[in-house]
Amino acid sequence: MTAYWCAAAWLPDGVHRGVLVDTGTGGTIDAVSLVGRAPDGAHRLGGLVLPGFANAHSHAFHRALRGRTHADGGTFWTWRDAMYTIAGRLDPDRYLRLATLVYAEMAVAGITAVGEFHYLHDHTNVYAEVLREAAAAAGIRLTLLDTCYLAGGIDTPVAGVQKRFSDGTAQGWANRVARLSDGPGFRFGAAIHSVRAVPRADLAVVAEAFPDRPLHVHLSEQPAENEACLAAYGLTPAQLLAEAGALGPLTTAVHATHLTPADRALLGDTATGACLCPTTEADLADGIGPARELADAGSPLSLGSDQHAVIDPFVEARALEHGERLRSGRRGRFGPAELVTAMTNHASIGWPGAGRIAPGAPADLVQVRLDTVRTAGIAPEQVVLAATASDVDVVVIGGRQVAAGGHHETLGPLGPALAAVIEELWRRS
């Protein structure tokens, strides 16, 4: 048993001072109690301790695009061309090196579980196993959201590098995914890439393939997607998914940026989650989604770093609130507790017991310093509106310390290794 004494901790009912967290050998929390002083032998965590953060939407290989797609401006669609370039240059060895470092970057930032929206298949599960190995090396839990990708657009076949993403048919995709198995720190789920990439007749096949597992889908990220869907089917993407039975409590709509009021009601009425990725949506000029309206309609919110313009859960949460302020002209559209709930929504990626400091939950603890130039003098209850990932000091995942002082415990300095693998990818002809 390991005990952690927290000077302050974010418990399910708010911030408390002097919190003792006892963890068991299985990596879960045995007991949480309020004590005035640290008992002998307890590990002391200063500042404020939060539950581990969930990154509900990741494309690990997109990290190679950070800081390399801005020179000529462009749109989402021109950015996609650069993404295809990198996708075409990946092999299992390079992807293992890159993904391990990306997941380690997440762990250092306090992310304890990630949902990987995985579509680089090559008709096998080789890359799925690469990602499993990468997450294990980084020390974080992984939900592999294996993605069905069958078309290059509505009524458009896959071409070029997109052929690496396709299994040919929806049933072929389902048969391959069924060969995956859960394991320690690893679960798999399903994903519909988008209504552009999965034809209408195949949506229900994907939705029904793994009914007890998470199902994610890119939804209405771009106006062009909506226009093409309406022209082809006379339905919005959300309506098309509803027709296929793809909405529900285990489904998460990623982005959900350009929705009609009826679309928002569909998601809310079915308790479909919404994963916002504010820094990516800003970086790609996608737009600002109706987060407050979705939450009010009944859609649980989660957050993702998507293409990893930054990996910083605090920045994502703050950008969610700031986007709402810019849309509405009002402050406090989401209170700090609501933002932390979105940051710790592990249920969206199939780990419903995580994301809280309570008995029975995984022993995931994120110590945030309250004495840096960013956090000095703040009210701990408002830490999400002031801190960044640079203020994360100690990260414990499943009862094991994986990061401290901004460094990964086993992988060492991440920057030089990331630079080397990314530069190698861009040099390849």
C-alpha cells in the first residue's frame, strides 16, 4: 500500500485541504480521508492534486505537423494534404517511436488515459499493436478507437494514401477489429471516421459491430461536410447517424462544430457525448462549436488534443470557456467545476471508473504547483483558469509515478527525441 498526503485535493464534492489517499497493490484507491497533517511514511504532494485527465481524441501521428503547416496559411483541406504526406511516410518502427513520445508528452501534462482515433491500418492490426506498446511504454491507459474509413468522400473512392486507411468493406473492418483483445491498460472501441468516409449503407454495420464499446465519430467539423451530406442524402450528418442507430450514451461526436438546433437536440436527447478540441478547431480555422447548448441539451462534454497543436489539458479547457465568451459576449459560461469534469471525462473513452479521487477509482493523481508565476496567488478552486501543463509537477497513474518536475520517469527528456523522429519523417522522400 502507498499513501499520498495532499496539501489540497479536488474531490468529487470540491477542493479539500489535508487529504490522505491510500492506494492498493492493484493501482486503485482504497480510501480517501481528511487529515490535518501528513502521517509518517506518506508521500507528500503540495499545491493542488486533481484526478487524472482524459484526452478523448488523439491522432498521435499528427504531432509531426506541429509548427510546420502555418507558413502559407490555407484551410483545413490544405492542412489535410500535409497530414497525408506524413501518413504515407510512417512505418511501424517510426510510428512506435513517435507515438511513444507523444503519449509520454501527454503523461507529463497529467493525461492518464487517451482515446486514439486510429485509421492507419494497412489492412492489419500491426499499427494497433504499435500503439498499444507505445502507451504501455509511456505509462498511460489507451482506448484504441479503431476507425472505419471506406471512402475518400461521398461517392468518391479512396485514393493515394487513403488506401492505407481502408479495409475495403465495413464487414472487413469489423472482422479485423474483432481480432483485437483488451489487456492491462488497453481497451478497444470503434469509430466512424465521418459521413464522408463511411457510406450511408455501411454506417449501421459499424454502429452495431461492437454495441457495448465506445463509438466515436467526426461530426460536422466543416461546413463543406454538411453541404455535401445534405446534397447527397437530404439529411444533416447528425440526422444520418441517427437514422443508422449510431447515436447514444456510448457514442461521442467529435468537434460537433457546425450543428443545427435540431442536430443539437438529437445529440442531447440520445445522451450522445460531444468531444470538443478547441486548440485544433482554432488552429485549423474550423470554428467555435455550440458547447454550452450541447451541455444544456444533455450531451456530456469531453476534451481532446486531436492534432496536438498543443498538448495541454488546461489550455483546452480554458479555450472551451474562452470560445463561449467570444460567441456570447458573456463570462462564466462554464464554471471551473464543469471544466474539470470535461477534462476528466474518462467514461467517454470507456474507463467510467476513472477521473475522480475516490475509493475504487484508479489511483491517478496530478499535482499542480500553486507557486509558479502563473498560479501564485490564485484560488485553488479556479486553477483551471490559470494553470498550464508547465505547472504539473507530479503525475501518478495507477499508483505508479510516471512523471515529476516536467520529466518522464523512464523516457527522460522528450524534446530531443521528438525532434529527431519528426525531422526524419519530414526528410524522407
